[in-house]
Amino acid sequence: MRRAVLFGAGGGIGAALGQALAADPVYDEVWLGARSALPEPVSTHVRTFRFDSDDEPSLVAAAALIGGELDLVFIATGLLHREGLPSPEKSFRSLDPAAMAELYRVNAIGPAMIAKHFMPLLPRSRRAVFAVLSARVGSIGDNKLGGWHSYRAAKAALNMLTQNFAIELGRSHPQAVVAALHPGTVDTPLSRPFQRGLPDGQVQPVDTTAASLLGTLAQLTPDQSGGLYAWDGTRLPW
């Protein structure tokens, strides 16, 4: 059996990824996880679970529930802004320690805790993929505009963790692929406040993005493990 698990299936990109995985004949079993309850899936090979990346025992319980070997672990969680949180900073003068801590907790610590409990479920004897949704703005080498300090720093931390996990996992799982993915600008609630003025065609439909991300993962090889990749397969600088 080929099995996949997705964290963040209740979000914009996550919901589209869940639909794409459920429809993919490659997978015999698909687990979709979210912080709140998901609708009951119509397919018998799709199952749902709840998790809270701030609550490590919930991750332990999820790993025990799912059990067995996993061919794909995909983390589609993330936070750029929410009601009550300051807007992405345009200046260092706007830095707020509580906001910085929350963005780091959601975008870096949460995925790290998921990795702690789910990377051990990857098989050693065949190809397996551990993927996280990151962002191009977390690339230090690509940063030409500055600003968005907290979000950039949190995603840069996630990118570093991805590289660390790839190095460590490669020692025991030579066929494994660990990848951070930049989805581009996608038509979701996360990006809508920042879409004004973007060129026509730059904002992609969420289902198109989901298909592109999964297609990119399907093409990556173990020697590409640890990289940051755009939805179209382009490798981005750290």
C-alpha cells in the first residue's frame, strides 16, 4: 500500500491538496489532518484526524492512530496574518515580540514537532517524501526588498530545518526526499489582502497550485533533498 498524510487540510491550499491526493490513484490510503473537524470523506480510502501542532501529545496520538509506513508526509500549515495580529512589518520599528513569537511558533516550531513524530514513519527501503509549505520570502539569497521581518525570519527558519532534516534523514533513508515548497501567489484568504496591484495571471487558482506542487514533488530525486522549490520545480536559493 502507498499511504499519504496531509497536515493543514482545512486551509486554502491544504484543502485543494487534500482533494488532489484523494483523487490520485497512486495512493491507496490518504489521511487528512486539521485543527478542527473536517467533513466526512466520501471515499473509503480517505480518513481524517485532528491535531494541534502546539500540543505535542496530539501529534503522538495522531502518529499512533495512523501508524505504519508513509510514502508522503505533507505539511501545509502556516500563518502570515490573522485578526488581532499586526500586519506584516514594513519597518523594524513595527516589530512586536508577541507577533514574532506566534509566527515562528506556527511556521517553524509546529512543522518541526510534526517532523519529530512523523519522519520515523517514512520507510527506509523505498522512496518517500517529507514536504513542507514554505515561501520564497524566506529565501535569504533572494531577498531584495526587505520588510515582512517576522514572516521572512520564520520561513527562513523552516527552510533551515528542512535542510537539517534532509541531511539527518539521508543517513538512514537514502531514497528519501525532504523538500520545502513555495506555492507562489495563490488565491486564498492568506494572500487576498496583498493581491492589489499584482500583474494579471500572477495569482493562481488553488487547485492549479495543488496539482503543480504535487507534480513537483513527484519529480524530485534524493540528490535534490533539502532544497527550496517553487511550484513549477524551479530551485530557489536559500
